[in-house]
Amino acid sequence: MPASKAHKSSTPPNTATPREYDLLMKTVFAFIVIVAVLAAIFTWTGYSNRYSQVTEGWHIGQTKLIEVTVVREDKGRLACASDVLLDGIHCGFRASGLPFQASTQDDSHVLSPYNTIKNELFLGSGLWTSPALRGTLPTERFTVACNYKITGVLKSVGLRWGVNASFDPVKQSVTVGTLTDCVIPK
């Protein structure tokens, strides 16, 4: 062999040595284990049941001051359908679409879907039984400021936005709670 030729390495360029490969595999495995452990912890602690996807930062037991946008016709139009009963409040209809009980929208335990002025979807009970909404209401869309006590989160619920409309399933979790101390801002 001529002396001018350089000695060639048995390892091709740009490939990992067995030691580097082992280190890479251990790192990837450790990452997968950490992700699996975190997912198990979040599932076990009920993280997804305490926090709604849309209303980020809202959690069970919290009372928030919120502004709801409504029109007076919403009292008879808005409804939800679910078989879940949370702290004595429930949708006016079962998941099958049949009435939950002989309750009406005037019942302070019946949930309805609403949006805040920031377009955050939530289910609330007690809005239409509030003293501020018993008198003559504005003819146009108006806002109502209420204390909203969050009692839970529903993942499978159908919402109806019109009297003869069908219940459309919601693809996200929605907070559930009671509306109290409502006023119409002047």
C-alpha cells in the first residue's frame, strides 16, 4: 500500500457511533416516558374536567363577574340537552331531546347557553329569574352583568339557539354554573 494514501476509518462519515446511538435512544425513551407520566397525572387529577377549553383560566368553584349578551327573545329560544345533573342544575332537555322534567326557563335550575361579550361560550342557570330581568327589557340586543359561579364542565352537550332548531353537539368542553346578582348596565 502506498504511504501517501491516508488511512480510511471503518466508520462512514455522518453516521453515529454505537455509543452516540445509545445516548440518542435513551434520550428519546426518557422524553416519551416523561410525556406519558404527565398525561397520566393530568388524567388522574381530572385536569380536563376542571378547566374548559374555551374559557381559559376559568375553574370550578370560582365566581367571576361576566357580561352576557342577550335579546329578550332568548328566554324561550336558548336551550341545551344533556343527561348530566351538576349541583342541582341541568339542561332543560335530556340528550335524547325529551324534556328533562316539567321545568321551564323560569326555573333557576335550568341551564341555557350564552356568550360573554368576549364570545366565550358557557352554560348558565338563573339569568331569567334575576330581579333585574323581570321588568320591561330592551328591544335590541343588550348586555347583562352577573356573578357566575362555576360548578362544573360538560364535554357532551347539545345546544339549541332557536325554538324549533335541533340540538347541535358541541365539540369542546363548556363551563356550567349559576348566574346571580345580575344587573343591566346603564
